[in-house]
Amino acid sequence: MNHPSPFSRFAQWVARASGTPAIFVIAVAIIVGWGASGPLFHFSDTWQLVINTGTTIVTFLMVFLIQNTQNRDTAAVQAKLDELIRATKLANNAMLDLEDVDDKTLERLREHYRKLAEQAPGDINKMLDEYERKLEQKIGDKHKAVEERG
């Protein structure tokens, strides 16, 4: 199996780390520290420039790192969906390349599936109730089989 490039690994690490509570607390502490230092620097232009420059640089770099991670995740999900479509007998293989069609065609397809959803009998709650009932029955059957063996 091929491994991602060092940049991709770094981008994934930054994307994961930047979303943690610890990093948020550090960011808040930096802002609070900067704000508290205002009187010391007489709220000067340089004092304001420090936070403006710092946040601009971080934001600029984060856009590219997070976009790289998002692109990889999207490609991986797309490949998994393509495999599910390919492996499903009744699926239409024309669906495999939807990411390459124009917006008008994609909207027509979405409208087609909206209409199919409207024609679907029942509602989602009935479906979930039936699913839960079958699951409980299956669990009950397994418990019964275990009791009969033991």
C-alpha cells in the first residue's frame, strides 16, 4: 500500500490537531495575552500589527493545509462510493463519474432522486421502528440459541 507524501501526512496532522480543544485554548490564551498587553504597548499600531500579521499568516497557511486534507478525504470517500456502486448489481454504473458532470446535469439527477423519495411509501420513523423491531428479534433469537446450548 502506498503511503501519503510527507506534506499530506503533515497536512493531516495539522488538520486533526487544529480541531482539538487544547489548540483552541492556546489560541484563546494568545488572544487574551495580546489583549492584556495592549496597555503596556499603549495600544500602538505595532501592537495591532502583531496580531493582524500573525492571524493572517496562520489563516493563509491553514487554508492550504486543510484543503489538502479535505481533497484527500473527498477522493477516498468517492472511491469507496464508486466501489459500492460497482459492486451493487442493480446500481447504474453511469453514477460512477458524477463528480465530472456539469452542474445542470447534476441538478437534474438530484431532482430525479427527490421525486423518487417523494414516491417512497411510508416515512422514516416507520422504517426505523421496523428496523429496531427486527434487530431486537435477532438479538432475542441469539440469546435463545445461547440458552439452548448452555
